[in-house]
Amino acid sequence: MAKKVLSSAAPKADANGQTQQDGSASRGALVADIIIANAPDPVFVSDLEGKILQANDAVSELLGFRKDEVVEQSLSRFISAEETQEFTAALREVVERGVTRDAVLNPRSAAGEVIPTTLNASALRDADGNVIGAIGILRDMRELDKARAYAQRLIDDAPDPVFVSDLEGKIIQANEAVSELLGFRQDEVVEQSLSRFISPEETREFMAALDEVVERGVTRNAVLNPRSAAGEVIPTSLNASALRDADGKVIGAIGVLRDMRELDKARAYAQRLIDDAPDPVFVSDLEGKILQANEAVSQLLGFRQDEVVEQSLSRFISPEETREFTAALREVVERGVTRNAVLNPRSADGKVIGAIGILRDMRELDKARAYAQRLIDDAPDPVFVSDLEGKIIQANDAVSQLLGFRQDEVVEQSLSRFISPEETREFTAALREVVEHGVTRNARLNPRSASGEIIPTTLNASALRDSDGKVIGAIGILRDMRAYEEVVQDLEQSKTELQEKILDLEKFEEVVVGRELKMIALEKELESLQRENEKLKAARASA
């Protein structure tokens, strides 16, 4: 069959080598036909003026034109004047350098839709190796653009200030909440180094966070105090997570800032209420151990503060009064009200001091506590408080909405009820890190909802401290990662599909090259036979 093709291409042979040229042209046409007909992507062939000589069915499916409406047309019919110049430049590069040049094209379909595509234009050569046109492969970018736009909306619509930076700390993108926090316009933030807004020491802290993101692929929380446009130093906490490219390589960070001003005010206000109280004021746990005491307590009893704090109240009062105080604590727990009691503590010199418990006006302190409570309840993200054993002490409505459990089904439960044993160990390790380093540690958790769904989340666990600064638990902020992971899965699927198509094209290329080599070998064999035949004819003629 191969001999028949070659012989039909050879009748016009002459001394100028026309036979080789026609045979090569046949091979070139055959190769182009095979590639174009079997390619999964839209493929076309154009001459060096941009006229389309051939196009496969995928081009028609993409653009909505019949093949006879595409072939013999200039590509400029389907793209803008500016993109025509871009394509012409691509053709020049193919001619000059013999390499493929990627370009962005937005052809208009038969229905008038502008379709975003990428073009891979490679050289089409004649038998002498001269570039006579281009083979163009188009990639439909609509789905990828949708995924990118969705990810963009996730950042833009985030309630917290969110920015994206490269690994040198340059801000590539920032949402409107960043501008509201700092008082700078977006064009005054984007393309700037984060070091413009924070101190040199905090710049080093942020770069260390980036190093941790690169090395461990996890989020590292840090305290930043950026300076606003008005010169105000704003206390924030930063949750910096990895930004990866299509190959999974870390190329930057996505930073989420939390404004800590209101929370810091509430904590400082509550602390001042205790320290500045004219009366002796102390804080105890439910077993009667004194956790905090102001200077007035020391003046009353004659003990230094370090001789009072961490001591049981029973050290200073009689067993009967200890029972009375314990009953008061039970009433506070059960009814949420203050109970008056008469106590007669013993001073440092052994003198019994008559003291009557007086109900103080705690409305301001209650306001501060209620404000802090509202910060948790009104948080847009799921927020919970746990002790150091992982028991959930408090949870806002967003936790219930995420998991589908009522609050009374969450509070007082161990977090291990909702996550796997492996993740329980991860959370316990996070708690240890909080205790040891006093910093937030981000971890991946996949709690199981009431309906049995596994929900991917990220956990930002920060220290919960008592009045002495001792870590007594953790405040956990969960981020629902389902939408993000859907985007990542879509991108991974697109990447896999593209890789498969590339492999398909490479296989086609191997097949085509193999066939071409066989045809060349057959041609050489035919030429050899023809020479032998000529010799035999000459020998017979001379004989």
C-alpha cells in the first residue's frame, strides 16, 4: 500500500529532483491530516498570511461555524485587529526561531460569544525544512477562567481583610476590607511591600511565617501591628496560608488579618476594673482557688499578692465559712447570680478580721464580658472555646450551622466526638504548642456533621489566658474549606485533562514520526531499486 502511494506521487520525476519534492509534499499532507483529524483539541493549519487552510471538527464545535465557513478564511475574521497583530507576531516568531509561541486569543463564535483561548502555534515545514505555515492548537479557557473568578470572589467577598503576597512579601492582591482597615486605597496597597506598613522586626516575623509556609505547607499565625494611613498602629493577628501553583509548588501566601482592637479594649477594660477597684476584689475558680487578687486584698490581709494568688480561699477562712463560700459558688453556677456571704478571714498576724460580703455593682464588668461574648457569638466564622483537654466550653451559632448539631449537642462535648483519632492527636499537639509558645497554630480538621458529611476546615487555635497570663484553653476559629477545595479539585482536574491531552498529542507525534521514517526508508528502497533497474536496462542495451 505504501509503495502504491509513493509511486502515484512519482510519475513527474525529472533531473531537477521534482520526485523528492512531490513525495515529501505527500508525506507532509498525510502527517498534517493525521494530527488534525485525531487531535482532541481544536486544531487548524494556516499559511504565513494567517489564512486558514485546514481545521478539524473541534474548531467547528468551539466556534459554532461549519468547516466550510472556516477554511479559506483569514483568522482575522474571527479575532480582533489587536489579536490579529498578536497572531502575526506569533507567526514571525515561528519563522524566525522555529519554536512554538503561546498567545492569548479571544475568537468570536457564530453566536457572538467571545471565547477566551490560548494558542500553541508550531511550525509547518516543507520537504526542504522551510516554514510554510503554522499548526495552531487552541485551548478553551472558559472553565479555568470561571474557577479563577470564583477564587477571586472568595477573596473579594471575605468579611476579614485578605491579601495575597509573593514569597518576598510584595502584596499582589488585597480586598476592600484591607483598605477599610488601613485607610489606604487599593492602588496604594497592591504592588507594595508589606514592610511599608509594619516595623522591621515584624517584617522579619512575617518573612519567618513565609519560610514556615514554604517548608511545612501549613499556616503560621503571627501578631502584626500595621500602621494606618492616619498613623494609627493597629493590633492584628495574621493567618498566613500557602498559595500554590498548578504543580503544587508554594509561590506565595494568602494572609487573613483579624482586627484585635475591640477585643484588646474589652480585655484591658475588665482588667482595669479589677486592678482599680477600691474594695478588695479577687477571682477564684469553682474549687475556691484564688486566680487573681488586687492590691486592696493584700492591704486587707497583710499578705503579698504572691502569697494569696494560687492559694485556696480555705487557707484564710474557717472550714464552716469554706462550706458557706462553696455554697455561694454553687448558687452562682446554677442561677447565674451573685450571692452575699459573711466571711471572717485571718490576717497575716493571725488576727481575725470581720468582713461582710457586699454586693457590688458589676454592671460595667458584665458589659465588658458581654461585649467579649458578643465578639464570639457574632463572629461570621465558627468559633468555639475549649479547655486544655479538648472539651468544648462554648460555641457560637456558626458552629451549629456548620456541623448541623444544636449548641447543647456541642458544648461540654470533647472535640474528639466530631473528628478522627488522628486529627484529635493533631488538635492536642496544637494545644501543646499554644501552651508552650503562646501563639496560634493552624491545623487541618475534617469534622463529621450531624448528617455524616466530612467537612474540610482549617483551624486557627489561639491561646485563652487567665488574668495571670496562664494558658487555660484555646479559642478556635474554623474556616469551611469546601468551596476552596472544589476550586482546587476543578483546577487539578483541568490540569490532569491537559496533561492527558498533551500525552495524546505526544503519542500522535511518535506514531506520525515513525510512519514518516518508514516511508522515507521505503522511498530510499524504491530509489535503490529504480537505480538497479536502470543499470540492468543499460547492461541489456549494451549487450
